[in-house]
Amino acid sequence: MLPKLVIEGLNLNLRRLRQFTVSFLLDVTASLAYAGITVIFWRVIYGRIRPLPGWTLGQAFAFSAFFELFYALSMSLFVGTGKLWNNIITGRIDVYLIRPVDPRLLMGLLTVRMESFIRALPSIVLLFSLALAHGVRFTLGNALASLVIVTMGALTYAFVQMAGSWASFWIGRAQMLDEITDSLNELARYPHTIFPDWLRMALMTVVPMAFASTEPARVLTGMNGNMVGAIGVAMGVTAVWWFIQDLLWKKGLRRYDSYGG
């Protein structure tokens, strides 16, 4: 039943995509325009100012490609995780609680937007192609490891947002927490090697945004030679944040007394 439900949810997304083809093509164009601005930015930095310490231009392009991939995963599969609190304060969660499936899965499937991932693919391919053209070389193992890490980064970010949403069981409107977790996205836009060690450690654990773009790029390009260790840390942090949001969800349900109760 569960795989069938997921497949049906994805099919609904694809049908919506086919119905709005022109809008989709415009979105792809906008995404490519943003990627073009990113390319210009890095060329100006490396051509007119100074290189980013420890990063070649090709590695910088790889970093930007991973940020685009992370953002595409977040905006397609987990776009609604930070807004689930609205279902709690309005009572819409009652509809999901009576279904024979985990309510979190149902709420999540209804917010999936696969078109966001598809429209970002040309930009991701462009940035990875530029990384290759500027000397980045990698093995199949490095590529697979980096993809695992960026996927864990997107999952962890979703769990952080879910934890903020479940706080609504206690505080009601969680818009402030929603905005805070949304702003964490900005921390993935910059290579974390520019930060002091204590902040880099915090960005791998407490606010785990290192797995969004910095660590995948470092693993892919060989800057981090311990890809097994990087995967282990990413999976461990993901598991911790899953446990946190799951604990808040279960404790919140125990005190939830339906809308208006």
C-alpha cells in the first residue's frame, strides 16, 4: 500500500506538470538564468578579485552545483515540511489522523512538487559540466558518496523543519520557527571552509547544513579523502534529527485534543 501511495502522489505531480508546460518552460529558463548569474559571480571572484582559499574555480562550480541539487531536493520532496504546523493550528491534521497511514507521510506527499526538481536539472547539469571543464576529476565512488551526502543533507534539513512544525503542539503558531528554519538555507550558499573550526563543527551537527553543499563538493573533488567517514557522520546526524522530530511528534500527539479542544 505504501509504495503505491507514493507512486500515485508522484504521478499526480507529473500530470500537473504536463498541464502547465509553458509555465514549466519559463521556470526552467529562470533557473538557467540564476545558474548563469552564479557562473558570472565565480568568474568575477576568480578573475578580478582573488580565488577562494583552498578551492579552484572548478571546485567552486561543483559546490554551486551541489547547492542547486540540495535546493531542488528540498523544494520538490520536502517543500512543505516547515509549514506543517499550519495543519495543527487549523485542525486539518484531524483528517490525516484517521487514515491508516502515518499522517506525516500523507501531509508530506500532498506538498511534493517534482516539477521543481525537473526544472532545476538543466542548471545542475550546466554547473557540473563547467566543473569538469575546469579540471575537476572524480571517481564513481566519490560521485556516489557525494550524492548520498547531499541526500542526507536534504533529509536532515527536512527533519529540522518538521521538528519546528511539531512545536505547534505546545506553542500554537510556529511561524517564527518556520522563518528561522527557512533562513538556515542561506548557510548552504557559502563554502564552510571559510568559517572557524567551531562554527564548521556546529554546521555539521547542531545546525547540520554542511551536508547540503560543502561536504558533498569536498568529497566529490577529493578535498575530503575520507568519504566513508563523511557518509557515516551525515547518516548519524540525519538519524539524530529524525529521532528529535519523531519524539516531538509523538509527545505532541499525546497532548493534542483535536481542533478547538
